[in-house]
Amino acid sequence: QSALTQPAAVSGSPGQSITISCTGTTSDVGGYNYVSWYQQHPGKAPKLMMYDVNNRPSGVSNRFSGSKSGNTASLTISGLQAEDEADYYCSSYTRSSTLVLFGGGTKLTVL
Amino acid sequence: QVQLVESGGGLVKPGGSLRLSCEASGFTFSDYYMSWIRQAPGRGLEWLSYISNGGTTIYYADSVRGRFTISRDNARNSLYLQMDSLRAEDTALYYCGRERYGSISYWGQGTLVTVSS
């Protein structure tokens, strides 16, 4: 099964807002409200930033927000900070036997 | 605090086998579903397998089904991944994670598996 589709790279200046999209199908993103987002800094393990589309784990800044429309989920980061520069991955439950799909990842650069 | 510590990685020849372990602490292991995820060098994340808290429900990614076997020992707070018929493309950092409806809320630091002759 194909991975979810994310842009390879996005960028923004400090203080700006950016949005990362994650496109799937009705069998995954569009069919479940079980979309998650992860942040990964170089050499580190991924960190959960959003679950169930728009729920932030304890300790995650409220500058991060999630949404979904149809088969596309989105992660928005407002008030960009240098520390937000990282790779971001989405994931979703899927109806297939694979159970969970990841997106290909998006590299966020803070200019 | 929640801790997950993977071990068992290393260098193995194509066609060989390895058994990865993940020791959990800081939470009631037997209450949680668990997963294995991997990341090839310079590549993205790939979900591999999931096991329910009691071990009765198991899923695999198509890429590893039939070659990898997930298991757990709740008495030892441990998760395992038996990897057989290893291929060069299985070279990756292998993470274990605490799972909830496809969301990995806690990750270990990973153990590196290199498949090369």
C-alpha cells in the first residue's frame, strides 16, 4: 500500500504560520479520525505532536494544531520558531491489512 | 516516566535472522498495545507490526509479513520482533512504540540493524 502523500519540503520565517498537508484516501485519512503527526529532529526519535486529527499531547505547544477535510489532513504551526525546524510525518489508520500508514515526511526549514 | 529501550540490533548477512527486544518501564505494560516501526538511513518512517495488549491480535506490514514475527511477554514487560530471511532493504533503525489507535505516543531510541554480506 502506498504511503500517505506529504510535500517534501516547506519553509517559513520566524513568527509566520505554515501548514503541512497529508493526503490519503477514503480507506485511511478520509475514513478514520485517527491521524497523527510526528516531529523528528536529526538523530532523534520521533515525537508525537498531534493525535486523533486535532488533539495535542500534554506538553506540546498550542502553536501546533491539526485538522482534516475529506482525504487530506493538515498540521499548522503558528508563530514559527527556530526549534520547529525538523522533519514532520503524518500517519493514519488504514482499512487495509497493513493497519497503519505513514506519510513520506516533510522537511520544515525556518528561514 | 515511560521508557522504552530497544536492543538486539547488529550486522547480519542476507538470509540471516535477528531477534529484537524492547524493554518497557514506567507504565503498566500489559495495558497497552505496542508496535514496531523502522527508518532506513535517510528515509522516512515505516510501520511494521502491532500487537494487542494480550497478544491475541497482530498485524503486519506487507513488506515484512511472513518474515517477521512480533510477540510480547507481559511478565517481563518486554516486546520482541523475530526477523528472519533478512534482506539488504531491511537495513534500518528499528523503534518500538506504545500504540493507541495508530498513534505512537512513546518511542524508544531505536536499535540499528544492518543487513550486508
